[in-house]
Amino acid sequence: MSQRLYSLIAKIMNVPVSQVNDESGPGSIDSWTSFKGYVLLYELEEEFKTKFTIDEALDVKKVADIKRHLKNHGIVLND
């Protein structure tokens, strides 16, 4: 399931999926702008049928943070 998450992020950020891992984020992916961050948030909510709070959205600094918030919403990403 992590591959599903990585693929979604890669598509939105327009990078190869091989460039996405748990440590990826705005600091390591140049195309990860604040706008694309909002697009990613929307797509994550659609893909995983959940809603994030403002605090959760602001807390995301890397992919591992997204995984943690998904887990807190009961979504298990089997690595």
C-alpha cells in the first residue's frame, strides 16, 4: 500500500516514483510547492476516503508524516 501512496505523490509532484520515500518532502523534491501540497492533500483525502484537520495538514514535513496521519485515521499502509 505504500507503493500506492508513493505513486500518488510522484504523480502530483511530477517526479519518478523512485524519488519518493518516507523521508521525501518539500526539502527534497523541488516541485513540492505549497500549491502542490494542497493538491496532494485533496488527492489523499479522495484516494483514502478520509479528511485531514488543518493541524494535520500543517504538520506534514515529509512522507512519513502523511503515513502517520493516515494510520491515525485507521488506514493501514502495509509496507
